[in-house]
Amino acid sequence: MASSLPAVEEAKQALGMRLREIRKQAGFQTARAFAARAGWSEVRVSRLEHGHTSPNEDDLRCYAEVSGNPRLYEDLFATASNINDMYVEWLRLKGNGLTPAQEVHLPLYERTRHFRVYEPGVIPGLLQTPAYARAIMGRIISFWGIPDDAEEAAEVRVVQKQRVLRDAGRQFGFLLEETALRSRFGDTETMATQLGHLLTVSVLQQVSIGIIPMTADRLMWPNEGFWIFDDDQVIIELATAQVTVKQPSEIATYARVFRELAGLACFGKPARALISAAIDALE
């Protein structure tokens, strides 16, 4: 199990390197020259740029303004504020079972108006049936050896989280690899019901479901699954961790990846045909 500490330290060092690049691009080739301009000690600049000291708001604003590019501040601030909570170990998050991990995101779901979701291997939580959700969570519980609360966690996901899906004032864009339709979680009846539910949800006006065929000519490689919540943050679920991204520049990158993947997907009748073919394959 990876520790969150190295990830945080690496993020601090990456931010420090970025501050150093900003300083040099502004024409301050030495830490001493920048320190003199900012009214700091050279040691302070060195500690900030090597990730030994976490920058505060005034530090970041100084780098942005002294470099002559004040617009950098917003992105720098988002990066710095995200460092300590960007990487959450699955075992720590799920130490008390899966239900708290589901409940913690309820406020985020409630305030999000535009969801963009890409999943390469599973049906996204907002589209899951109760039986499919229980099957997925049961396997997670078994793998990690954590308290078995699959029933309660599935109820939070299917009943409380999916409440937003019926709100016509929101937008939902889902992109699934065809593999996600074919990967079995639960028995044949569970999978048939789940895929049938996809067909039902796909006709909702606020919902767009795109399926990327296995035969697609790949212009964009498969990625880890990610969720974009408005333009505020991205959540990526890795094997050992949940990563939250709040930097505007990185959110924009994920939005671009989503657009590229959407270009590979089929929608409407062709997408429903792929779902129906997956149902037929269950027989």
C-alpha cells in the first residue's frame, strides 16, 4: 500500500519546481536576485523552490506579481491548497467500511450541475442498479478485508446519490468503454438488469451515454476512470488511492481528454445497439 506522505512531498517539490521556472522565465536567474526584488531572504526562496516550505497566499501572489503575470496566482493557489488533501489512501478512507466513503461526496453531488464521467471497465455509480452496486462493493470489501457494509453503501449510492440524476436542470455526460458493458459483476440476471437499466436511462433528456467500441481506431488511449464535477474538480480512482485535482489547468486537461474520448464514442441508437449486443452475449 502506497503512503500518502511521498505523494504529498512529490507534489510540494513539483510546486517548488514550478515556482523556480516562473522566477527564471521572469528574468530572475538566481534566487538572490528574486529575493532582493521580493524583499525576502535568499534562504526563503530556496526553501520554497525546493519544497521544504509550503508557500502561503502571500508567497504565491508575490511570485505571480513579481514575475509580471498576476493571472498565475489563481492556478498556483489551487495547486497549493490541494496538496494536503489530493491523495487519500483507499484503506484509510474505507477503514470504517464503504458507507462513509459514499456519504462524504453527497454535498459535492448536490452542488454539481454538470457531470462528465469516463469509466473504462465498470458502469459508473450514478448508473448502477442496486444488485450491481452490491456486487462491486462486495468485491472491494473482500479484497481489502474491511467491514462488510455493502448493503448500506449500495443504498447510499443508488438511492441518495442517484437522486440528482432525475433533475432535468443538470447535465450528465457518460463515456464508457465497451469493455465496461462486457465485464461481469454479479450473476447473469444482475448484468442483464444492469444493462437494461442503461437503456432506460439513456433516453433521459439530461443524460448522454457514449460507448467507445472495442473496434474504435484509437486516437486517444484508455485512461483511468475520472469524474469531472462542473469545472471545479476532478476525482480519479486508482487502485490504491483517490486523487482529487482542483488546479484549473489540470481540470482543463481532463476536460480536453474527455472531449477526445467523446470523439471515439457512439451515441444514441448505435450506443444502444452495443448495449443490446452485450445483453445478448449474456445468453
